[in-house]
Amino acid sequence: MTTKDVWGIYAEDVKHFILSKVKDTDVTEDILQDTFIKVHTKLHSLKDEDKLKPWLFSIARYTILDYFRMNKKEIPVEDLEIESEPEPKQHSEQDCLRGIIKSLPKKYRDPLFLSDIKGLKQQEVANQLQLSLPTVKSQIQRARKQIAQGFMDCCGFKMNDEGHLVGEIQDKADCKVCH
């Protein structure tokens, strides 16, 4: 698939997504162009064409974040949260993780989201949320512990001697978070 093909199929959807986040048509056009420049330079690295759409929207999301950072505008966390994908036919760890993250208290969920999902440095998260760095570090660590506990409670995972979660995902009907 070429960049031109990707443009033809997804440009309007990406444009609407960007516009819904930045609320400015001129900025939307710029971000759309930046997104497709990145797509053009990295399209060869995409191994699975079935993952093209999520990959493309991920690039758009990061390009929007870059715009907010470069222009020193506040990043609307709620607007950039993970877009819900159509529910997969099989139950997976991602289903549980999504449910566990949604169940986290907002004070833990927001710093975790900005740090671990959006890739911001913890100091940037502290600045964004107007909190001290030690507070942000503590909240992120507590969120990670709650996620691990969520997998143990939900799916029956166990913590091994090295501190890693081990186990197998349960059927959706048996899962306490996804059911």
C-alpha cells in the first residue's frame, strides 16, 4: 500500500479526528499534513496492514500532542484518551487492561496515562497536571501497583519471584472486569 492509497482511504477520517481535538481548521490542515509526512516516511516499517488504521491514528494523536507541546497549550487529557476499538472476538489482556485503567481513580489514571501511554516524561506530566514531581511519581507507581493487583483480582494472575505477573487470561464470562 502506498501513502497515496492511505491518504485516499483515511485522510477524511483523520482530518475529522484532528479537528475534533484542536478545534481550528487551519491547524487541522497543518497537523494532517505533518501526520501524512510521518506516515510516508515510516510506512515501509509497518509489518501488518491490518494494523494500519490504529497505527495511523496513533501517529495523528502524537502529532496533535506535539502541536500542543510546541505551542505551550494545555493538553486536554480526556480528548486524547485511547479511542475505543471495536471489541475483538477473543478476550485478551488488552480488554482487562482497558477495564482496569478505567476503574483507576482519576488522580492515578491521568498521570499514568500521560506518562506510560502518551510517553511524556514525569516532569512534563507534573507540569501538565500542575502537581509536584514527587506526587506524580507516587501516583504513577500506585497506579501501576493497582493495575497489577487488578490482573490478579480479575484474571487470577500471580506475581512470580522476579516480580512479574504470570498466568493465563480467563474466559470473558469468568473475568470480573470485562464481564
